[in-house]
Amino acid sequence: MAAITYTPQQETTGPTFTCRRCRRVYPYPRVTDRPIRCECGWWYTNVGHNAIVEEFRPRIGGSDPDAPQYER
């Protein structure tokens, strides 16, 4: 039996957020919510005022600690 290496798409209601890379749709993250971890390896965090911060964290090897987390 083959392993399932992805999470099935969940039904979303209300405002949505779409990953710019793989086009998966998630419920829009609120400031108090934990970050969204997309299946393609990108994390999305709402840091307030509906500003979404993107960060790439590969599952194997971790993220680069010197990589910029915020684009200003």
C-alpha cells in the first residue's frame, strides 16, 4: 500500500487565501491563527493589518536562518 504524501483539499467557507505557487486554497489566516503550511513548502503568516509574510521552510534540512523573512 502506497503512502499518501499530501493532505486532501479541505472545504473552505468564508474568505480564502490562495498559495501563489501551487494554487491551493486555504481559509484566510487571522492574526491569532497559527501560520499556514502549504504542501509546496511555503509558510504564510498574517502579521497584522492583513499583511501576509511568506517564508520557505523545506521539510528536509530546515530553512536558511539568514534568509529574509519579510519583504519591505
